[in-house]
Amino acid sequence: MAVWPLSTAELATALATTLNRLSPSRAGIVTDQLRNVLRSEAADRLIVRAAAAEPARLENAVLAITLLPDSGDTATVLHLDWVQPPKNSGIPHSPPQTDSATVVTATTVGRTAETIEPHKNQIAQSLRQELVTTIADRGMRFIQWATDPVVPVSEAGAKTHLVPANRWPEAFDFSQIGTLEYLALDCDDHGQWNTTADTDKQSTSATPLTLESLDHDDAAQRDLFEAVVAKTYVDSLDCPPLENFRTVQEIIAGYRTAAAFAPDLWFIARESLDEESSIQEPANVGCLILARHASSHCESDEEYNPSAVIELVYMGITPQYRGRGYGEALLRKLIDICQQHSAERLILAVDRDNHPALAAYKSIGMQPLFRETVWGHKVPSPT
């Protein structure tokens, strides 16, 4: 089994065929990420490898593209699949029957394979060893990987095989963390954030909230913030398996190293107490972590908007305050922030199994964009 790095020319050749089996949205994401990295002259952050049985030829190889971060310890698999489908893999005229608990529907993926690709396990073992060793040597401790969505049989209405690109994560010893639903909400043509839901009406079941900005330079505040976030993770429905890979501190550190990190948009949510209240200290109800993305297309400096897109990175309520209207109150605060920063779009990702959160987001008019399944692998510490 041969494993080798690819030149830029070889990568271009491979991309012409290997992305064909992805959904249009997934292929577009991979292409955009590669384009941005290459334009920023940060090609050294890309780890591109091919693996094939002898005789090793690119057209018979499995391609793996991994992106290292600017900072932090989390690497990202952008894409991993055959450069070209093996000759003995077919395109069935109808979805083949299987007892698998998961499927990928024909509407969200390209082609499905009729049989297990030859040499898959041997190639996976050799390529995994090469990638993990290389990534560990670069200081990475966690690898994340997003693929086209793995959809429950009950939701798909039919049983089909996983496409090849979605069978690879398990072959590489990755564990499924969750399937994310990406949602978006836009302001109106006049820049106003008028939502469609009951969330805009003041809730009578919950005490009004106050958002307190986090001072990232204050160690005591950072510790308090981490403690609040940790409490919101208790019995959380948002990707629970993630806690098997990352601590609260590591997750928060990852948010801070993101390109869209907005330190002024991190908040602790607290009860708002009136003057007659006998409570001396307002309770910490939850937290709100946002990021900002600038305008991507501007014809003049006047059109540039550093907060054109506000991203809801994380929103959590501590267990004792759930079911009392605080989530809706936080959403009202979020909409207010979008208005204050003249945002044009709000985006977020939520675990598709977090039905209460999905219902709350859709109640304010958020619309689905796409789905993806996220996988994780913990990199062993160097010995």
C-alpha cells in the first residue's frame, strides 16, 4: 500500500472527479474552503495525501484533504473519498435494501456504491496512520469531519446504502457526534428585524433577562463563564457525544480561535431583578456566544459591514431554568443584537435531535439551509 503527498496539479486533477459524489452544498463548502486557504497563501495548512494499492496510480487512489487551523489544536478533514469510483462499484437503478439504521437519501448525495470498495480497509489503515501521525506532529489533538447528512430511516422513508464518502469516517475510527441543521433568518428590505413569532411578545412566564458582556481579560469572569457553560451542558440535546472528545475549556478555546471570534458578543444571561426583589444577587440563567462575519461583496467602503452576518455559536440555559421561557427571552435579546449591529442575516447550526431548540428557532421564522453530519476523532498524545 502506497501513501504519498499530492502536488497542486495532482490535487486539481483529483478534485475534478472526487467531489462529484457529494451533494452540491457539501461540494460548494469544500471548494470554498480550499479556495480561501489557497488565496490566503496558507497552503502549508493543508495536508493532502493519496493512498492506493500497488500499482499506485492517482485514478485508483483515495484522496484525503485535511486543514490545520491558524491556531488551536483542532484539525478538519475537508474531504476524503476515492478519486474515481472503483470499477466494481455500481449505480443502482433503485435504492438497495439494507438493515442499516442510517441512510443517505438520493436527494442529498450523488451516487451510491453497490458493493464495498476493494482494498478499502487496507487503504484506510495506511492512510489513517499517515494522517494521524502527521497531524499529531503538528500539535493537533482533535480532528473534526463534516459529511453529507446521515439520515434516519424513519425520516428518509426508504432504506439505502451510505454513499462511499459517508462510509469512510467509521473506517477511519471516527465517531458520529451529531447531524446539524443549518438555519438562517434575514432582516427585511428596510434592515429591520421583524420576526414572525410569539417570541417577539414579552413572555409572562419568565423574569426578563439582562445580558452581561464577558471581560475576556478578567480571570474571575472567565472562570464564571466556563462554569455557566458547563452547567448548560448538563442533559443538553446539542451533540452530547462531543463531551467524549472535548472538555468545556477546550470547546471554549476553540470558539476563541475561530476566524469570526467576536469578543464583545459573549454574554452571561442573568435575571433582571426589580427594586422590590428580596434577592440580593441575580441568578445566572445561561449564556450566549455570537460571532460576526463581514460583508463578502462590497463595491465601496461605505457598503462594508463588519457584522453583516451574526452567527449564533452557542446558546444554553442551565437545567433549573429550562421550560420557563428563558430560551425565548434569549432569542429576543439575540434579535435585538442583530438590529443594533445592522446585521443582514442570522445563522446557526443546531442538532437535528434537539427538537425544542429547533421549534424555537423556526418559530421566529428561521429557514433551513442544509444539513451535515459531524464526526470526531481524538488524536493520541505523542509518546
